[in-house]
Amino acid sequence: MKGKHFEDVPFLLLYSGFSFEYTFWFILCLVVVFYVKFLWNRRKLYIYSWKIEGPFALPIIGAAHHFLGLNSTGFLKKAELIQSRYKKIVKVWIGHKLHFIIKDPKYIEKILTSPETVEKDYFYENYSAVLGPGIFTNPDRIWKKERKLLGPTMNKLVLNRYINKFSECGLEFVQYLDNHIGESDLDLTLLAAKYSTDTFIRTSMCAQNVPKHIENIDLGYCLKCITKIGSAKYLNIFYHINALWSLTTLKKEFDKYVNLMHKVTKSYIQMRKSEHNRINQYTHTESFTEKPETITHFLDTLFQDNNFTEDEIASQAETFLAAATEPVSIAICSVLIMLAMYPDMQEKVYEEAVAVLGQDGGVTDYNLPLLKYTERVIKETLRLFPPALIFSRLVTKDLDLGDVVLPEGSSATIMPLFIHRNSEYWDEPLKFDPDRFLPEKLNTRHPCTFIPFSFGPRNCIGHQFGMMTLKTVIAMTVRQFHVHTHYNTIEDIDLTFGPVFSFALGDKVRFERRIEEK
């Protein structure tokens, strides 16, 4: 038996080799079959994309090789270079995902108003992971109900109730700056983030004071760090693999700031909920002759709607908070840099602020709309430096744009920075000229040539809040200080890519008191 066993060894080895080879070819055939089926199911993507120009794409990775090894500034410059080579629409494969970068305003209007492109793209999944389900990322069927419910809390009628809070926060921002006079290394974005978070918390979240257990947490700094780390994750292909991302120190830092944000938000929600319940109890036990308000505050609206859980209320609050903080803070910095680069325009803003607000007065619902020149300066800055670099929509059904069709399953990507700086739509696009936004000039351009707050039914719900915040802080700041910068031209200002851009070389802004003008 023993000898016979050894005689069988060559046969067993041969059988084992045959079995391995058979298994290998079987698995290979399965892979090929599934891959062919995968391609066949996506055939419309390939057929429609053949008709549209774009950068050369490799198998599996697509056009991602064009961006490998680039930092956030290089990534944005490469994207600008690629899109500049083509006219109305650009095809870009990133892995197996098909993106169309849209440059034609007529196409943009159709995309941002069509029911076939209401859904947000997978680009926003990182937002959902951090903020939870909110109005910014929720699918169409949920978003419509939330927009109808929460939209009125951000209209001018409601915002005017907060006008004294806008003024109060603007004065505090000026006081912060007064402690940093002459500093050339001032982190203005951090101060601006604190201002914008404070404004939102005191208005939409109705907070009158800071709970003691969170008073040492700088929420603006947390949001800034979340955005910065989120941008780093997006640009690193390996960080898209959750197993690898979870092992990094960046992930630990990211989670730390996200948890701090959750802690702060829930504390303010709990504080307002207690106040809301107290008011409700009082109104049910006392008789009132006054007509009750038909429009309630943001948080109160969520409390009164029984369809939201505590976690969902927190997600909505954090969504609004993030939208009201990072874009507004970077816009504040951008406007002040522009005014520092153009002293004559800075003086016009100063003169208007003094004429409308007085030397020491605050803003009111009457005088804030009178800051016409300041508003034009803000809009021209938002043209050159739109905080949100990307709007991306999922095409849920074939969308006919006239001379081209976007196939179901593709993504329509709009980059406002490139639209706003396109010489086809703007004369001398890199020239800073607030008079582009004079009333008589507005109708000479397609509305989708200026989209800092997006466009259509799913545009930024808080755009009026943002403009009121910006007008308040810019007028009150320039009224008190001369603003200086080391930047000489707009071309000198490099930006970094992310959910919201940042300045690659920092803010480079310095303040001096206007003592002699008082």
C-alpha cells in the first residue's frame, strides 16, 4: 500500500495542476462574461459619449491619470486647462463614471431646472457621511417636502427679524479685528468662520448664549478643519478606499472635529427645544390678543413638524450651519482682498457705509438694502471667486439638450469659476468691475453666466441669508479699517480645490484703523 501510494503522487500532481488550470480559466471566463455584461448594460453611456470631445481616457481609470500626483492647486489648474480646450461641453471619464463638464449657459439652465437632473451626484456622498440626511443631499422625493417646509424660514420677512443680530455679530467681528491691527499673518478665514457661525447660531438657531460645556469649542475652526481634511480625502485616490482611509491619522482627526460639531449642534438644539417647549406651554395657558406668527424660526419649524427625529433635526441644522459658514467666510475674505487690491473702490464702499449707516450705527431692515455699491462689489467678487467650485447632478433619465443628449447614469458637472471667468460671456473677465451688476446691465447676459448660489429649484436656500451677512460685515469692517494686501493682481491669487475653495498662499490681508476719518 505504501509503495502504491508513492506511485500515485505524479498522477495526483498532474490532476492538481489540471484542476488549478481549469479553475483559473473558469474564473477568467466568468470575469470576462461579467465585464462584457457590465459594458453592455452601460452601452448608452459609450454610444452617446463618442459624439462628445474630452481628454484621453485609459481603461479602468479613465482620465484620472491627468490628475495623479497633483496637489489641490495643481488639480484645479489642470481642470481649468482641460475644460478650456473644448467649447460647450466636455466629456471626462473618472474610473467608470462618466462626467460632462457643462460650459454653455443654455445647457446649464436646462440641467438645473430639469426634473431629470434634480438628484445630487455621488460627489456629495462625503457630505451625507458627515452631515447625515439633509436638504442639501437628500433625494428628490424628500428634498421637495423639506424645501417647501424650510424655504419660508430663509425668506426676507423672517431674516429681517434677525437684523439686530446681524448688526451685533458684525460689531463683534470688527472688535475681533481691532485686536489684530497691523498683523500680516492674520488668519482672516478663521475669524470670518467664527463670525458666520455666530451669526447663524444667533439667528436661525435662536441661541442667546453659549452653553458652558461647549464654550471652549471653536465651531468655525471645526468646520474649517472638516472641509480641509475632506478636500484632502477627495484628491487622494487611495483615501476613497474606506479600509485604507480608516487607518489614517487624517481619519482620526476628521472624526474628532465631526464629533465636536455634533456635540455643539445638539447642545444648541436642546437649548432651543427647551425654550420652544416653554413658550408653547405658556401660549396654551395664557390668553393672547396678538395674532400668532405664521412663519416660525428654522429650528422651531423642525420641532413643530412631527416627521423629524432628533438625529434628523441635527442633520438639517448641521447642513444649514455648514452652508452658512464655509462659503460665507471665504466670501468675506475674498471681498476684503479685492477691496484691498482696489483702494478707490474701497473708499467708495467706505463712503456709502458712512452715508447709509452713519459712523457708528448698525444695520436695519431699512438701511441694509441701501448699500447698493457694496452689493455690486460683493457680486463681482463672487463672480471671480465663487466659493462652491462644483455643482454636480445625476442624470436619472436621458436629457436632450438640443444638439446633444446626456445619457441616463452620467453626471452633469458645472464649475461656476470657469463660467464666471469665460471671455465668451464676460468682457475682460479678470478685470474687477462692480458696475457689471448695475441694474441696466443685468438683462444683457444669460442668467446662468452668474451662478454663485446655483440656479433653479434646487439653488442655495440660504442665498439671501448669505448676502445679508456679507453686506453687513463688509460695510461695518470697511467703515472702521483700511484694508491692505500683498496681492497685486487677480492672476496672483492661486486657489485650492475642495467643496469650498481656499487661498493657496493664505489671505494676506492687513488692517489699519481709520482714526483720522472720524
